[in-house]
Amino acid sequence: MTVVTTPPPAHLSVTSAPTSAAGQNSLDVTVVLPCYNEQDHVLQEIERITVAMDASGYSYELLVIDDKSTDNTLAVLEAALPRFPHMRLMPFRTNGGSGTARRIGTREAFGKIVVWTDADMTYPNERIPEFVRYLDDNPGVDQVVGARTTEEGTHKFLRVPAKWVIRKFAEKLSATKIPDLNSGLRAFRRDVSLPYLRLLPPASAVSRRSRCRSCPTSTRSTTCRSTTASGRARRSSTSSRTPTGTSCRSCAW
């Protein structure tokens, strides 16, 4: 007997102008942009990234992930879709955090190179093409990370010394100088990153249960399909038994 299996569906996303991209590795670059309650300036960030990437000559998509915002971010993004043909919008049904958004965005990316950045105007996203170009010019380099020169935000007097201690400890372990340990702006080769995506923070157990219960194809009375860390399909009889650290591929999150 021959058993034919098909991959689970990708997370739901929408674009105003579907391109000829057939899937993974069909574009040069995917910029993953997680958004949570960014209604006031997310359009400025999208415009800045779009202008820079349009001028770069690279084929690209801007994968914008709304992490179940509680303000009007999703409505703003949906209204903006017709203006940005390279934008792909992926709305999550449950808030999962930036780590989950980046993990899923990287896994679903069409680009050979993936760029992570934030939507809060923190990083100079007009320089994203420089990161991509460096990877193009240096085949032996797998990742380029932007290092911040100043610490912004609240509670600086607490965060600065704490980050310095952690960074020095990481430098000692790796025997490598690390200017910025947790920069949110980086570009890397997608195929190299895939085995390490499982290390990104998973959603909480409560979020996983809520997600599976709301999934139209996987409720407590049916079987929930998920993927293990190695990428193999795995089944559990109820949503509450979904393996820790996995995500339901039937859900749009």
C-alpha cells in the first residue's frame, strides 16, 4: 500500500497583487516585519522599507505580520495593501510575541535572504539593501547584524549595565566580540537558519491551546496537525496535547 502525504497548508496571508513567486527561494529577499499596536507609524515604516527595496534592484516581499494587535493596526495594514504590491499581510489569530512572528515569518518566507526588523521606527530600515548586498558580496558570511550605538527606551539605567554583563558573558563563551547581543535588525540566509528556528521563543501554552481550539479544522474533538522541531508531521488527539514548542499549521495563528 502506498501512502501519499501532502504538506500542511502555509499560514494564511494576503496580498493585493499576487506575484509569480511560486514559493520558497523564488525571491531575493523577504523582509519580516512583526507589528503589535503600531497603528500610528507602521505606514511610515512600510514606506521607508519599500522605497529602499524598490531602489535596490532586488526582487522582494515585505511580509508584515500583525501579532493580534488590540488597536487599529490590522485595519491600517489592510487598507494599505493596494498601495504596496510587494507587501504580504499575515494576521495572527492569537498574540504569540515577536519570536513566534519571526519564526513563522522566516519559515513562510519566499526570499533566499530573510531580513528581520521592527516596525517602531527603532532601526534605520532604509539601510536594509546594504545588509543584503554584503551577503551577496561575501558568500562565506551567513548573517549580518546591525549593532546599535546607543540604548534607547525606558529604564536605561537598569538595562544598560544588565545588557553589558550578559554581552560580556556571551563574548567569553563564544570567544567573539559582540557589539550588540540582541539587535532586532539582521539579514541572513534562510536555508542556513531553518535548523535553528526551533530555538526561537514559542508561544505560551495558553496561546497554543486557544489557537488550536479556534482552528476550524482542529478542535478538541478532532485531530490537530502540528510539526515537530525536526519538521516531521505529528498528530495529537486533542488540542491540549499539542507538543510543547510546536505550532498548529492548520491555524493562521
